[in-house]
Amino acid sequence: MSEMSKVHIWIGTTDKGEEEFGEYFELDYATEGDFDDPAYQVCGFCKDLGAKWYDEDFLGVGMFDNAVEVKELLYETVIKVPEAYDAAYNKCLELGITEGNMVFYYTDANLVVADTSKKYNGLHYLGMYDSELI
């Protein structure tokens, strides 16, 4: 199984602008990757995951100026498996989410999201889904 065979999805509504929302994901390159340097600043996404770093190549973000149906938000992700798309959509309905203006996803099969009930930068964690047809 490749790292990118699974996708973690967060979805919802935010009142943050694109720049402010983007700050949540900003990695600190000032210490040249030295995570043990006391000056190293852990990004908000990493803090929420309990990590010091994440691979920016695995992250995708979809943002709309106004609220759209969750189906449209889910189309912004890399889910290619119809059953996985349906499961993510049903999870939204279970959580009472019918529309939103933001979705972000992270394609890493090895990532473990410890706290699935908290909000991440104001968005709900839906879960991990298949992203590749097998």
C-alpha cells in the first residue's frame, strides 16, 4: 500500500481568510529542518496532529468564497473510489454538515489522527478513506 492510497479529510466552514487559514500550515524553515532547535516553530497543523513536521506535497486545500454543498467540497479532494466518496459524504451528514466553504486533505496512509472529535483549524475531521482504485 502506498502512502497516497489513503486520504484524511477535514471539512466545514471557516470565517478565516485564505492567508490566515494558510498560516495554520506554515512550516518553519528558519532552522533548516532542525526540529530540536529551540527556535523551531511548530505549525498549527503539526501541533494538532502531535507532530513536528508534515510533508507539504501530501496536503491539498479547497476554499470557496461562499458556502457550497459538501458534495462540491468533497470533489476538491483526491477520493477516486465511489464507495469512499459515499462514506465521506455520509459522515458529513452524520455530523450535520450539509455545506461549508473549506476542505483540506492529507494523503498519508501512515498518519494516525489521535483525536478524531476535535476541530482542526475550525474544521471537522471526517476520517481516512481510500483514494486510489485498487
